[in-house]
Amino acid sequence: MRSRPVRVLIVDDSASMRGIVRSLLSADPDIEVVGCAPEPMTARAMIKDLDPDVLTLDVEMPGMDGLSFLERIMRLRPMPVVMLSTLTARGTDVTIEALRLGAVDCIAKPQGGPTDMEREADALRRTVKVAGRSSRPRRPEISRPAHIDQPLRDDIAIAIGSSTGGVEALFSLLSSLPANCPPILVVQHMPAAFTAGFADRLDRLCPMRVCEAVEAMPVEPGTVYIAPGGRHMEMAGNNGRARIRLHDADPVSGHRPSVDTLFRSMRPMASKAVGVILTGMGSDGAQGLLAMRQNGARTLGQDEASCVVYGMPRAAFEIGAVQQQFSLNALPGAILKACQSIVREH
């Protein structure tokens, strides 16, 4: 347990927004706002002087390159950074890139002023406190994609769940898998406005096709399906005739989309499935992964040393849902090995 409050430095070019964020964070006795900066040069000096635990960083600030500032932080003085973003198209794209570069999480900046921000106060405070407890592992390597010499069965599928720190992890993991991999279904906890942009960015950088999932879309090899924010995603059917199912049922494990919901939908074909749980806060996915394992699936977890937040993988490991844990850099090979073992057994 922490013996002192999480110390936060706020960086935002808007004086009014700096005041709002300071007020909301200061209302929590477990958070101490140590300073506010209007731009990166001031922030850089304040980071050296104040040594904050967490930085909140505005995504879009006139006259500066926020991504270059974030990249410099991650290279020279790695620390937890929480992005505050508007939901504009450009803001969304920049936010996804910020998460890829290593920001712990992003919080949507309300358009309506203090009243809207107050509604998001709990999420903002919770995210900052989680960031304060997070680790800052070395940036994951992106390896040259592997290649599968022999086509895998078309009824094998991979299901992946992630949350805090998951964007960076997924860029690394998916970029290291081959273009001819089995279909991959992904639930990443993020706002609805960001999932389409996230899928588009992955599609440009990964060997396989990546898309935001659409109702009734066929599940095909060489394709990654990203669950749309605000909707549960399941795989319906098997034996090479599976399709995506989306629905708006109540949140599960506090989330929609829920990793548990995706994993549980894999049970009918679990003996031909691989379940993977990555970095994230909380326990979403633990029970679903256990159900997959109990029905014959191969189940893998990210290890503590390579996680930003070892919450979801820990919860799954502690209840016996994870067969083996691997570093993020070792997971692509472990996933392919699990798929090949399915081929041998079937």
C-alpha cells in the first residue's frame, strides 16, 4: 500500500482546464497535485524539480508537438502519463499514438465544461491512482513477423483481452504475428470514440488485416477483430463458419465490452482456441479464461515484469485460469506454438 498520496503534475495549455483538473483531483485525499504547467518546456523543468509520480498531459496543445514530448519522456525519464483528450478526429488519432508510445491510459476531455468533467471525476481519479501504482517496463520490442509455413486449420481462433497498458502491448504483440495467423478477436477497454481509430492504426502497422468488428461479420484467418467500444463482442458458431456477434447487454465485470463475455463465448470451440490475457486493471477476463481452460483451451497470460498493470493477468493466474505466463516479447512465439499444438492434436 502507498504511504503517501499520488503526486501529480498537470500539463494543459488551457488555464481553465488546469483549474478544473486540479480541483477534481485535489478532492481525493489520496492524490496531491504538486503543480500545473501550460506547456512542455515548463513541464520539463517542473518534472526535474518536483519529481511527480504521474503526469496528466493534454493531447492537443497549440504550438507544440505533444507526441514528441511524450516520446522524450518515455525515452529519458520513463514515468506514468495519463492523456486528457478531446473526442475530435485528430484528437482520437493522436491519443491512439500516445498510448502506443507508452501512455498508461487516456481519459476523454468533456466538451461541456466543469459539469461534464464532474461526471467523469471518479474515472479520472481512479485512472490517476492506478497510473501511480503502475510500473513502467522497458518498451516492448516489435519483432519481424513470424511466418507459418503450413496453413493452420481454419477453425482455430485466438481471443485476447487487455485494458490499462494494453494498446502499447497489442501493437507489439500483433505486429509480431504472421499475416496468415488464425483469426484473432480482441477486447481492449477504451472509449467508443477510439476503437475505430485504434483498429485503423493497427491495420496500417500489422501484417494481418485489422478491423473494428461489425455484427455478423465472418471470422476468417489473417484477420483481427477489435470489439467496438460500448458493445459486447462474442464469437458465434464454429467449424470454420463462425461470425461476430455484438450486443448491448449490461456491463460484465464492470465493462462493456467485457473480456469475460468474449472468453465465455469461446467455450463451444475451446479445444481449438487460444485465450490470452494482457496487462490491465481489475479482474475482467479471469472467470472467462478459466471457463476456456476448463473446456480444453490453451490459456496464456502476460507476466508481471512486462505488464504496466499486473491486475487482470494476476487475477486470472491466481484462480488457475492461466496455464503459462510469458513476457510480452515472448508471447507471439508462445501463441503460435499453442496453435501448432492444436493442429497436432486434431
